[in-house]
Amino acid sequence: MIRRARPAMLLAALAALACALALGGMAAGQGEPSLLVMVSVDGLRPDYITAADARGAKVPHMRRFLKEGSFAEGVEGVIPTVTYPSHTTLVTGVSPAKHGIFGNLTFDPLRENQSGWYWYAEDIRVATLWDAAARAGWTTASVQWPATVGARVTWNIPEFWRAGTPDDSKLLRASATPGLLAELEAELGPYPRGFGVEADELRGRFAERILEKKRPRLLLLHVIELDHVQHQTGPFSPEVLAVLERLDTVIGGLRAAAERLAPGRAHVAIVSDHGFARTDMQLNLFAAFRAAGLFTVGDRGRITDWTAMPWTSGGAAAIVLKQPTDAAAQSQVRLLLEKLAADPANGIDRVLDADGLHRRGGFPPASFLVGLKPGWEMASSLTGPRRARGPLPRPHRHARRCAHAGEPRRPRPSRRRGQGLAALSWPRSAPESSLRGPAHRAASWVCSDRRSVTMTGRVRSSGVSMITAT
């Protein structure tokens, strides 16, 4: 029988799963050391696996998890439900407000940081899974995991880019574990830069070779092409299914390597950070804020001063005030947002004030959060209309036909299933009682070695598989 659990806080469950599987196994006094491999397939919707046959996707390796392990039908994400905050919740078990990775891009109201992301582990404010492993005397490895530049990982190839030129490879070698890339590249060729399923396949080979040569007890791998191709073509396109099938082979190879190197002691978790929904409309709050005089743009088209500024993340935008205690600015922004939300043509689903936003663990510097309806995403151009159909000019790496949510929503009757994220684990080892619970009951998970943080969440109607140790 497949066992399913129903927690709601994005993948905080999986950090507990990882601790319970791996550290819990160690605490139980098993003779041989265990191995945990956690692979994040960026943008993996649960129905890509649970409904693979209906979609025509040939993913036998991930389908094995449905028969031999535990799986989730979806979870309610953190705020914002985008790659870097979600991945950091995966390895800390707490919300972005606590772990410190508030978005993909840092808040940069004057646009001076050249679209810089939260690449650096020093921005993480709490203990991570690799910290807990190190305290237990484990060696660790990470390949392409977000927010790991400078992480205390034994063998680390972080996710990092800057100019998108060949010099980025030099930057990556400088930020990876000294000598690691040179050693592996001598066997496997240059470590890949950028997108493409071939790049992910090569990242998988680097991860597999690290397992074989270095024998870490914990290995994290992040593959990115499924996310990229969905941004370009939308979910369930032939291009997406082709990428998914090739990534399934990568996962099969890693699982086989883990079983070979740690027979009977290997644990594998396949996770993701967000799902996808097709978008046809974009709302550009920058146009409305500029028209309201909440920031100014100089002759060279650069922001010169600001009172309040949107901080966009997929289908949501946090609103940050330069002076959070400025009552007049708060009132002006609130009235503007109420006016925008009152017009159905703007696609706004809801506006949260600071209390509502911070209770949900998102964007501590922000005073408001604007969440959009399905089919909409935020734009961030300083020019152009307030709303438009199709892609608008963006400062990010590519335009999108499809997006992931910035603000998680509880299921509504009209909302399609399968827009959340996937989580698979193998083998099954959880007591049945740890996988049950009525909707919206508070739940908490604690790693058995008492070295890692306590993870709490709320149970809802679809969620992530859980394995707990007490």
C-alpha cells in the first residue's frame, strides 16, 4: 500500500524526511553507515509522475517510487514559491522569514546589484541539513544546489553564474571545493554551464562520480532543465516530456549507484520546489507605482529615489517601504493596492498586509504582498503598460509562457490539481501512524539525532510523504 501524508508547509517535511532517513538510521545504531541522496528536479509537478501513463511520459525509475516508496500528490508552498526560498526550506525545515533566503533575487530597489540572486550560503540564518550531517561526523556533497556558495559542504559544486560567459567557469572553480572540479573534469570533461538537458545529464554524472570516489554520506543534486523548458513551452509539451524522460534516466543511474555503494542502507528522495501553470497575462506594478510617484526615474532611465517598491516573485510581489513606519506611505500604498485589486482586469487574487504576510513566513522586510490569480504573473519593467497579454520585457534570463506561484493558495474548487510540487522517497520506512492526520491539523517533525531544527507545518488535503523518527 502506498502511504501518503498531507503536510502543507513546503517541503519542510522533506528536510525532516532526510534527517529521519539518514541521521535517524545512524542514531538507531545500524552497523554500516547509511547514505542519503536527495535530488531536486526543478519545476517537477506531481502529476508528471502520478499521472505519467495518462500523459504518455515514460519515467520508469521515478514510477518505481510510487510502488516501492512513499510519495506526495502536492504540497502548499512557502512564500514565495520560487526556487531559492523553496530549496532552502528543503534543507532547513523553516520558512523563508526564518532561514533568510527571501526570494530568488535579492531586494534591489535601485537596481544596482545586476540582477543578483541569493547565491551565498552566508545568507542562510539557521542550521542546514549539511550542518547537521557535519555535526554527526558525516561527509557531505552538493552539486548545483541553490544558495550554497561558501557552504560548509565537504565536496561542493555550487550553483553560481554572473555574466553568462566562459569566465563564469573560472568563477565556479573559485567557489567550488578546491581541486574538485579539476579532478572530475579530467575524467568527465568541462562542468556544464547554463541550460540544456545534456547539461543536467552531465551534472548527474558528476554527482554519481562524487558518490563513487568520495563516498559522502549525504549528497544533494539540483537539475534545472525541466524548469527552463516549461518556462519556454508550458507544462506537458512534447519538449517537457522529452526532458523529463531523460532526467528519469539520470535519477535511475544515481539510485543504482547509491544501492551499489550502500546496499540495504541507501535512501533516495526526489523532491521539487514548485509546479507550473500556464500564464497568458502579466501585471506590472512598477507602472502603477511610478505613476503614483512612489519612485522616481532619472534621465538615464534609472531609479533615483523610492518610497515604496515592488519585489516580484513569479505570481506575487512583496511591497517594501523605504521607511516601514511611515504611516503616510503605508496609507498611500494601501489605497493604491485596494484600487488595483478592485479592478478584475488587473488579475489580483488577494492583498495581504504585513501581519498576514509575516504570519505565513514570507518577506520580513515587506509591508504588503500582492498575489495574482492563476494565468497571471508579475512583470518588472520600468516602462510599458500596467498589464499586457504575453511576455513583457524582463530583467531576468528569459521571457516566460508559464510561471510558478509566488504565493501559495489553499485548494479551491476551480483550481486544477497538479500545480504543486512533487516529492518521492524510497524505501518505505515510516510507521503508518506518522502518515495520517485530518486536514489543517497542526503537525511537527523532529529529527531523531536532536542536532537539527524542529520543523513545523500545517496538514492539508494534499502534501508530502513523511518519514519520521522519534
